[in-house]
Amino acid sequence: VNPMTVTESTRAQLYWQVKRDFMDGRLPCTAETAIQLSAYMAQVELGDWEQTQLMEYLSQLALHKKDLLRLQDSISVTHQTLRGMSCQDARSEFLKIMTSLEFYGMILFNV
């Protein structure tokens, strides 16, 4: 599904589904991409950067479990650069990155 060709309500539903896949580690990506995606998620759900609010949000995400602590500062810095971006624009950017990942739309199984 191309998220740019669907309605805003469908895009919002797709965001929540793909976000869950990302948080559960079902869509592998680099640390740099994880930072960018996490910053867009924070912009969608929190709005403009606020340190205390962001750190509480990130601790609740349990993003890639152990990687979260290592990435928090970078996510915070990246989130600050998104100041003024609307929720819809942040969601669209998040989906653009997610749909460009190599394993987007695939289900990986351990064998």
C-alpha cells in the first residue's frame, strides 16, 4: 500500500499498524533509521519537543528493548529538529521511511 495515495484516516490506521511492527522489531532497520522513525513517532504523538515528556514517552515505548537507552539522546536531538511539523506531516514522513525498508510488507520467520 502506498500511504500517500490513501485517505488520511487510512493513513492513520496504517501508521499504527506499521508502528507496532517497528516497535516489535519485525521490520529490521539501521540505528540511524530507528532514530529518525522514533523522532517522527514522538512528533506524531507528542508534538513539539519537550525533554521530560519525550523521555517518559520513550521509556514507555520499550523500543527495541535494550537499544532504547543507547538511542535516547539521538532521538531527542532529532525530535528537536522537527519542531513545527504537523502530526499529519510527521506521520507521512514516518510512513515514507517505513515503506522504503527492505522488509516492508514481509513477514519474517525463524527457521
